[in-house]
Amino acid sequence: MKKGDLKKLFSIPVIVAALGYFVDIYDLLLFSIVRIPSLRGLGVPDAQLFDKGEFLLQVQMGGLLVGGIIWGIMGDKRGRLSVLFGSILLYSLANIANGFVTSVDQYAFFRFIAGIGLAGELGAGITLVAEVLPTRLRGYGTTLVATVGLLGAVLANVIAKNFDWQIAYFIGGGLGLLLLIARVSVFESGMFLTLKEQTIERGNFLSLFTNFGRFKRFMNCILIGLPIWFTIGILITFSPEFSAEIGVLEPIIAGDAVMFSYLGLAAGDMSSGLLSQWFRSRKKIVFIFILITLGFILLYLFPPITTKVFFYLTCFCLGFGIGYWALFVTIAAEQFGTNLRSTVATTVPNFIRGTVVPLTFAFKFLREDTGIIIGALIVGSITIVIALLSLRSLSETFGRELDFVEE
């Protein structure tokens, strides 16, 4: 690094984006952590915990899909900061409301609203950081945001262990509202301000579908992330059920599985981000991490050791394998011009989160005939193949200057 680079890397926009993603992950993963105690608290019988949990997860991810489009368009039309402020206000209030629900229907409604709010944080943060940092520091900045942010899952698990599930939601909402105060000092992207003065159309979501080359880039950016949310949305979220099926005798707590997987994800994001800088390539490193993910999926489903410690270790390894999350979002931001960058960088991670809905449907369909282990193996293998084919079609974006627009 050159002299002064550390000061730029740890500038206020980067720090605030990292803290925003930290709170975002806390609130996003909190449901997976408190799924069982919260549903039991609402009177759901144990026999229905799996199905009701699947339903609520799908509702939350549906909110992320809707919110991804709304916030992405707003980020290109009104600016990156408008999304950072609006999204965190919405999901903070929605998560506070989650602590007051008394029925599954109310729970579903507020998880949907929270999903909409949570959709804006990462894409807007990554876009802002990518545009305010010099090209040589861009990869380090997005890696820092993702690594710090993913540790929010650890805090969510600690809070959930020490407080009732309602209090855990209140704390998450309170942290978000506190973050709004810190955001007052953040400045807008210079690239966006320059673009705003021009008469170029911004944030036209439909334009992603009117040009085949642009549509292909957009879809490939989404599909390279399929293994990430298969792992989080199915293998980790339903870890108590998987552990029982593979013969782990000691009870597995979903919150601990989430925590260990996100510690692995943070380590993987840091490693993949640094490796991409050192090897000057995004694609090569993502390719390696997708293959690593495949290996750990097999280890998770067919473990040679069925102890509690080994299961949690495997959760950590799974997290490390899918630790190309920051690269995945960075690649999406770097593929498109300034007038569509926020739209893409915000919709892509939320569309891939939203794929949990069809993935869980496919998993549910298959497990009825094959069992949950083989069903998960089939769905997981398909996500790996699709991700590798999509990655092959994308161009390398390392070192690309971002001051351009989509015609």
C-alpha cells in the first residue's frame, strides 16, 4: 500500500458501511437463531416447527426480493445515502415490531417488512465504498465491510443466548436506530454526484432485461452466489434437523451453528478478498472457493465423525467455503456502469437470498421421497454446477475503472 492508503481505507464511509452491514447481518440472521424458541413462544407445536420455520424464512426472503428492487432503483435515482438511511430505519422499526407479535401471521408480516428494509444495506454500502475508494483499494474496502459485517451473526447468537427472543429483536432494532446517528457524517459518492448533473437515465431496472448482453451479465452475477444461500438458508438454518438425521446424539442449537458458520464466512471473506488482491483476479478465487464449498457440503452431509464438536467445526468450514460473498457482490458492482451500479449491487445479493424460496421448495419436494440428506445433496450439487457455469461466462473485473455508464 502507498502512504496514506490506510487512512483512506478506514475512512468514515467504509467504517459506517461496515457497521451498517454488521447490524444488517444481526437482524437478518436473528430469525434463524431464534426460530425455535420464538415459534414455541407463539404456541406452535414441535411437530410444526420445521414447516412454520420454512414458511417464515420464505416470507422474509420474499421481502428481500421486493426490497432489493426498490432500494436498488432508489440508490441510482436518489443516491447511495438515501438507501443507507431509509433501509436501516425501516428494518430497525420492523424488528422492534417483531418483538411484539402474538401470532405466526403477525410474525410473517413483520418478517416481510424487515426483509424489505434489510435488502438495501449491503448493496448500497458496497457501491458507496467501491466508488469512494481508489481502484487499488477497492477490494480491500469491500472485504473490510463484509468481514466486519458478518460478525453481526456472532453478536446475534450471544444476545439470543442471554435474553428472550423478544428482547433480542428490540436490541437489533435499537442498534439500527443508533447507527442512523453515525450516518449523519457520511458523504455521497463523487461518481454519483457527477452523474446526477448529467441527463443520463439512472436506475432503470427494466433496462437489465431489454439488452441480452446486460441481462446475461445480470443473471450470471446472481447465479454465482447460489451455493452461498443454499448453505445458509438450508444446511445451517435447519442444522438441528440435519444433525439428528446424520446421527449426532447431542442436541445442536441453530444459533450456535449460525455463529460458527458466520465466523467461518468472515474468515473466508477476508481470505478470498486478500487473495483476489494478491493474485489480481476475482474469478480465479471465486472458482476455488466454490470448489471448496462443494467439498464441505459433502463433509457436512456424510461426516466421518458424528460428534457435536465435529458438527460445529463443519459449520465453520462450510462458512469458510462460501466466504466469497464480498467478492460476489463486488463483481456485480464492477460489471455495470454508475447509472445502474446500485440497482445491480443491491438486487443481486437480495435475489440470491430470495433463491432460498425455490431452493427450499425443491428441497421439500425431494426430501419427501429421498430423505433430507439425499435431497440436500441433489439441490446443493445443482447450485454448484450452475454457479461454475455462470462464473465462466463473466468477464474479469479486477482493476476495472468504475467511472463509466451503461448506454
